[in-house]
Amino acid sequence: MSQVPHKPPAPQAIPASPAKGLMPRIRRQIASSVTRLTSSRGLSIDYSVPLGDPGLFGPDAVCWKVHADFTSMMVGGVSALLLQALHPLALAGVWDHSTFRTDILGRLRRTATFIAGTTYAGRADALALIERVKTIHRQVKGTAPDGRAYAADDPALLTWVHVAEVSSFLAAYLRYVEPGLSRADQDRYFNETALIAELLGAADVPKSCAEIDRYLSAQYAGLEAGPRTHEVVRVLMSAPAPSAASWPAAKLLLGAGVDLLPAWGQRMLGLQRLARLRRVLVQPGVKSLAPLMRWALRNGVSKRARARVAGAGRSD
């Protein structure tokens, strides 16, 4: 009787490393939280088309680099909203026509969508977004508590809102991403982004670091912090996180936004208490958080826009 040759046992499947499946899940969860925070409901922009379209600026622009970092943009966005609330006419428009008291995240989403769209979308989409905002602005009019009339499409008011935003975005980028960005590139950033303000209808828009500094100094005398301002601060600083898991990061970014304010802004808003302790806590915290956010958002809109300009289509 011939012997049946020994058959080796079938190799056992090697179980996948738990960490191997965990990391993509973590990335998706973080990206999902960011999407909920930054995507405006009812408005969808496809950054992957049309192929070859550089948009309003193109990938060599400084604003493409500055606006690509989610963490510093969120810090700058918080700081910008706090600065804007110090202007009595800007605040009156927000107070009378905005749902910030019940939907502060919606306000953040709309701002984030506008910045991303005008920076990275194709030219037609970016211009359509600007026209959409201009249409909304034309409806925002009223009278401030001091009796002065305001209008969201007032060229001077548009300049204030713009300067509060771009000066804060660049300050956050310099603090958390590239402290050594040259003065020439900083000037280029302000010169580039002035285009958006001008397309919205702003007038006498400062276009360099020196002009921004002079503008803010000139505006200081007209700024004030009353009960409405402090209510905006309260609502913003108690804003809910997109998810329970993102609560610590959200609170860190809010604190970093306060820390980014100039000293005079913190004093006017009554946020100067514990400023030194806040700085010690939030700056290292944000610097630790930023690499995680960049890892999770590796397929963000700036990457899709670069692929579009290169003619490569979708990159995610």
C-alpha cells in the first residue's frame, strides 16, 4: 500500500494588526469632524474641476500656502471674529442679521467655505461665490445703537472685515507654521488677498505689512467693546464642538485664537486675565495638534486644487 504523502497544513491567515486598521479610522473621524465644521450646508464646490484652471491665484501664490494649513486658519479665524466684534457697525450687522447666537458653527462654516472657495476653486466658482456674498450683503442694512446707519456692502466696512481676517490668518501662519516667512512674501500675501476684498466692493484696501499696521492703528480710536461685544465673545468661546471627541481640540483652538489677538484687543475684550498662562498652555498645545491635523487632512482642498491645475483630476 502506497503511503499518502504528508500534506502540510494550510497556512493560517495572519490577523491584521489592530493599529493598521485603527489609523485610517482615526484619520476619517478627524477629517469628518473638520468637514462638519468647515463645509457650508447647501453649497458644494468641486475643487477637482475644471482641469487646468488655476482659479483666481494659482498654486504659486502665497495665499495658497497660508490658507492650506487648517489649524492655523482656525486659530486665525477665531481671532478675526473677535477683532471684527470690536467695530460697532460691523457688530451691528452681525447682531441684527446673523444667527450667530443659535448657530455660531454655521457662521464659521460660511466663512471657511468662502475663504477656501475664493482661494482654491476654479475661477468661475470663485467669482460665483463672491457674487453670492455680494447679494447677501446688499440685504444687510440697519441702524446701530449709536444712531449711525450701517450696510454690509459699505466699502469701508468691507475693508475692516477683510483686514481683520487676513491679518489674523497671516499672524497664525507665522506663529504656528512658518515663522521665517519673508517680509516680501508677507507683503505678497496681503497684495494677493486684497483682490477678494476689492471684488466684494472694499475700498482703499491695504496691500502690505506696513499698510496693514497703519490701517489698524488708524482704526483703533473707533473701536469699542460694549455689552453686545461681550455677548459675541461669550457665544464664540462657548461654541459647541462638532463632536464630543473633538471637544478638547476645539477648546484649544478657541484659546489660541484669543492668545493670537494683539494685546490691545485682549484688553478691550476683557480677555487679558491669565494671558501669560494661556500662552504657556495653548501655544505648545496647538503646535502638537497641528501635525495630527495635517496628517488627517492630507487630501484637503489645496491638494485637490493643485491636482486640478496640473490636469490630474481627483487626487483623493
